[in-house]
Amino acid sequence: MSLSFLKPLPDYLVQRYYGWKATTFENNKSWYFKLAEDGQHPRAMIISCCDSRVHVTSIFGSDAGEFFIHRNIANLVPPFKVDQDYHGTSAAIEYAVKTLKIPHIIVLGHSTCGGVNASFDYFSGNQPDLYNDSNFVASWLEILRPSFKKIPQNLDKKDKIKSLEKQTVLVSIENLMTFPFIKKCIEDETLSLHGLWHDIGSGELMYYENQSDKFILV
């Protein structure tokens, strides 16, 4: 197949690259050289949403090489499944745990998530054409369907959606535990799982506490 349709980078990205190379990279040359020579040894894996507003490295003030980051629609983890399909999220998790020996996996949900909002409307029957528009998105969001049934019915729509945003974190944690190698690492106490939810507008960060079954401010 010819790749003649490929285009050069937009000018603004080229200029930003030159700016990074002249400042951030130039000021940290030895660190980048060490990363290149020694390979990666991240301290945690973060599974977050593709949403451009969720800036994981900024939230935690991390350096290059500190986090192994995987992003997908609505920060979902599918259940463990062995077949010949493509499993990007599962492959990233497997590599992080088995090869990189990561000690922490963080699932990070967030406010005003487009994937969650679409799934809420879809599961409510208000967006029946989602399957026709995109089989990929609709099929992926099916991971969240069991959680939709757990939403308290006495909430208004806005709070129901916020509840579902937090459920993306919990269902992903539950699905992580269906991976045999993760379950073993948890039992061996070589791996910890963490569930977080981030409010984009306020900057707040919450973590799930098992004892109270609530998300609590960090």
C-alpha cells in the first residue's frame, strides 16, 4: 500500500518540539541518556482515559520514565480472556506486571467523561444508534453495562453519570482481578491496586476506600 497520503507535522507541533528540545531536553540531557541506556523502570502503571484533558503526568508531577501509562476510552479494563483477537489493554497490563514488575496499578477515572456520558445514554435507551455509528465504541462500552445497573435511582441525571464515572474505576479493578497473574501478585503482596477519580474542573483527586465503599478526597 502506498503511504503517499502521509503529511508532515503541523508547524505548531514542530515549533513545540524545537522548544522542548532546546529547554527541557537540553537541561536534562544526562537523565534522558540514562533512560535510553538503562531502559524503563516505572514506579507505577496508570490506566486512564484518552480524554485530552486528563493530563496524568501533570497531575502527579512525574518525570519521564516514572509511569507506564495506558489510555483507552473511559479508562476501562476488560475481563481476562484468551483468544486470537487483539487485546491492547490486556497486553499492556501483562507487559507491565510480568515484564516490568510494576508494584502499583492505578485506574484513574475522571469527571465529564464523554465515554461514560455516551454509555449512560446508550444503556438508558436514548442513543440506540450508537451501534450503527461505531461498533468499536459501543462494543467497548459494554464492559460498563453491569455497573449501570448499580447506579442509585434516587439521583438526578448529573449525579447518576458521576456515579457511573466512578463505577468505571471499580469495574476495572474487579476485572483486573480476573487476570490470574495479577491475582497471584496481589496474594504475594508484590502488587497493589488503586482506584482514583479526578475532577477536571476543581482539580480534586479522590481515592476509593474499601471500608466505607466510598471515594474520599486525597
